[in-house]
Amino acid sequence: MRELSHHVLDLLENSLAAGATQVVLRICEDSGQDALTIEIQDNGRGMDAETQERALDPFFTTRTTRHVGLGLPLFKAAAERCNGGLSLVSILGQGTQVRAWFQRQHIDRAPLGDMASTLLGALLSSHADWDLVYEHRVDRQVFQLDTREMREMLGDIPLSHPAVRQWLEEYLQQGYAELYAEQA
């Protein structure tokens, strides 16, 4: 995949397919340590030991719509190409955590991509019954989004309402602009 945001979207979709109602996404970019970490943790079904062991095999998938499961193996390969790695921890009935780390300035590291659009698309997809707790750090700057707080303030108004969608898009774009302002 050309952008790491596509891997994030794939993992979000995996979480939702596993019945997650809450997903925690943390991205940390540390210039001083030359490190980029992406972590996704969900409260979905989790995996038994055998499934967890096979999850990094590209010829294994639990989906019935395709016969290969390239998401995790490609993400792992992308991390390993950049002096990093990937860990997968899953507990049946409790959820799954995927953590990938990269040398941030490695010449082969794919760009993070348009995370604002990725998150907006995921949040406004047909999966309305899940919440995202998102934290993105770039050195000392932090951007956070918690849809549980948003839903509490909105009451019965869905995130997909046009005015909410517009606000959310602007909030995400502004948050990213502020995250990277110090970098420029």
C-alpha cells in the first residue's frame, strides 16, 4: 500500500468486522528517536491462539469474500522494511491489539497519508455503532478525538448529519495542520 493510512483503514475495518464497539488508535511520531508507532486496539471478538498465529500468513483469512488476508502481512512487511516490526496480541472474547513501529525517516517508509480523510470515511461508514478514541502525537504536539464525547454532546444527532460531518472534517483538518505546524 502506498500510504500507511490505508493500513490503518484496513485494521479499522478488521476491528469492526470482529464486532468491536470501541477502537483506540494511537499514532506517535518522535523526531528525536526517529520513530513512528501506529497502534490499534479494539474490544472485538479477539482471536484464539491458532488464529492469532496464522493471522500474519498472507494465505489465511477468516473472511468469506476473499481467499487471502494480505492486510497484516503487508503492514508487517512495510514496518520491517523500515527497521521496524509488528506485534499482534489478541485475547479471545476481549479484543486485539496491533502495534507497528518504523524508523520515521527511513527512505523506504511510506508516507502516513491523509489520516483525516481516512478517519472521516471510517467514522461515517455504515458501521454506526462504534466509537473511536484517537490520539496522534508529533513530538510535543498532540491531537485527540473521542467520538464518545461527541456522541454525548450530540445526543440523537448522528455523526453522519451534514453539519456534524462538515464540522468533523474541519476539526480533523485543523488538528492535522496544528500537529505539523512546528515541523514546517
